[in-house]
Amino acid sequence: MNAFAALRSAWRALTANPMRSVLTMLGVMIGVAAVITTLAIGNGAQQRIAEQIKALGSNLMLVLPGAVSASGLRLGASSGQRLTEADAQAIAAEIPEVMVAAPSLHGTVQVVSGNVNWATRAVGTTPDYLVSRNWPLAKGRDFDAAELAGSGKVVILGDTVARELFGAEDPLDRVIRVRQVPLTVIGVLSRKGQNAQGEDQDDTLMMPISTFRNRINSWLGGPVKRVYVVSVKVHEGMSMAAAEAGIRSLMRQRHRLEPGKDDDFNVRNLTEVMQAQEETGRVLALLLAAVAGVSLLVGGIGIMNIMLVSVTERTREIGLRRAVGARSRDILAQFLIEAVSLSLAGGAIGVLLGAGVTAAVAAFAGWQVVMSASAIVLAVGFSAAVGVFFGFYPARRAAALLPIEALRHE
């Protein structure tokens, strides 16, 4: 029996009882759809985290104020505002792994332009801040040294703020008011999107830290020049751990902390945090795919059961085929083709079902999903393997039947 005849015979056998064939394929259909959907969701989550890492800025650490004790009580994080601009300058100058260290202040402000106003987050910082965050300008320029030293009345707008205040108009050289202080727009930041917490990073504006300190929040003035956070970017290829250890040692020295005394600051390695989230997402995606793969195995067991029933029902047919010259390998090939055909048909329908479910998840749940060709090939290939694996035993059993015994079967 040639391959074409075997296929034709298998097709006739499968279409003889279409309902049973469909029910047999159901497990494979659901399994393939589940594998494709879970991998698409997992890949989408990993891509989203990768985008967040890129948006956050690579090799980024934050130095934050730590907790202080009062009357034996440990107050909350950032309760001890002991970071200064001088600390940031020392980190940049004395830690060889550090590229830039940008001090910053921040607060919520109401911005007014003509008869339009918008509440947003204001950041007072230095030009190094944009370097640390990998945040280029879409248009305009950064602060210059004179503006930084002299509390220049200039501001850089985030994409969201520029759009809310000026719409499609060019905001450059326009004047806005922040707490009654007129500031000239000198630049617009490129779009960055949401962060890991879902906050709009483009809903912000930036100004020289001296401007924020002396003109916007004048109560922050004074000789000490406290800051809320220092953004630190480490050189590519250099050790983040070494940089963190160096920063801790330097800060303890500058803050005159005795051995054994708790740090009055915190160092957070944001890149490691995001990478840990990415690894967690990858493991979760694999776990979901493994669970979905179980349904493929269940579908394979269903195929084996139906094929065993089919062998029993068609024993006399097998006997007749053997009696007229069919070889054992012909019978084996026929039943294997039937099993693989069932499995592949279920896999093909499962691919369409999985694509539909994935599209529905993206549309209604709003999740980011990524369907890959490799996932489709993996799911369909696995379904074919299931057909071969679970179809082999029934096919082998059919091929082993003796013609005389098969013909005697009632």
C-alpha cells in the first residue's frame, strides 16, 4: 500500500464517524489553544518588562534617604532627609564605576499656560538626570551651566504636559507659570510611556534644581541643599555590585556613621529589580505552558483510547486486508496515519482557536500579547508527536493481528 492509498483509507475511516473524530480531537484542540495563548501572554509580559527596563534606564541605581529613630521608634523610609547635592557630586567624582549621579527634588505643581492649566509632577535636577534615565530630548535643549547656577527660569516639558497645555502647537519658547513663577520652555522630552507601576512617565516637567529650590519651593533653600533622591548610572560593562558597595562605603563615611550603626540611606538597584521581574515572568510563562501541555497529553490519551476501540471494531476488516496481501507495516502505517491525522487536525483547529483567544485577551483584558511562529510550530509539532506516540500502540496491535484470528472475530 502506497502513502496515497493509506491516506485515503485513513480519511474514509475518520469521516465514517465524524462526531467521534471531533470529540477525539477536542483534547488536542484545547491543549494547542492553551499552549499558544499562555505562551503569547508570557511573551507579551516579558516584552513589556523589557520595555520598562529600557524606559527606566539601564544600569540605574537610586540613592534614597533612609529611616531615622526618634525616642526608640524607627520612623518610615525616607524619614531622614540627609542626602545633599554634595553627596551626589562625591558619588560621581569618587566612585570609578559611576558615569553620572544626578540629585533631584520633586513635587506636584499646577501648571498654567494662558487659560489652560494642568496638575503634574515637577522635578528639579541637573542635566545628568536625563543621562541616567536614557531619556533624550525630542526637541529643544537642556539646561546650561549658567541656568543651573543662577536658578534660571527655564523648563523642559514631558510629552503629556506639552500636549495638554499646547495641543499640536510648538511649545518651544512659550512661557508657562508654575506657582506664579514664569518659566520659558526650552525643550520637550521624548515619549517614554508608563513605568512598572502603570504611571505616565511623560506627565512631568523638569527644571534646574536651583530653580526648584529657590523659586518654586523656597522653603528648601539654605546652605545644606538637601535632595530627595540621587539617580546613579553605572558605566556599561562595570559591576553594579561594586558600584553599590562603593556608594555605601562613601555615604557612610560622608555621613559619619560609626561601625555597626544602621545606614541613614538606601541604595536600590532598579535594573536588578526589573530583571528579577522578567525572570519571574519567564518562569510563570513556562509553568503555564507546562500546565497547558498536560491537556495535550490528555488529548493524546483520548486518541489512543479511540484508536484501540477502532482496532476492535475493525478487526474483521484488518483480517480481510491481511488475507488479500496487506503486510503488517501497511496496517501499521494506516492506523498511525489515522492517529496523526486526528492529532494534526486538532492542532490546526487549536491554532485558530488559540489565535482567537489571544486576540480576545488583548482586546478585552488590555494585556500585551506576542504570538510567535515558534510557539505555533512547537504546539503543532507537539500535537503531531502526541499522535505518533499514542497512536503507535493501537497501530502496532492492529498490525500484529493474525489474519485467521481476525477473520474469526465477531
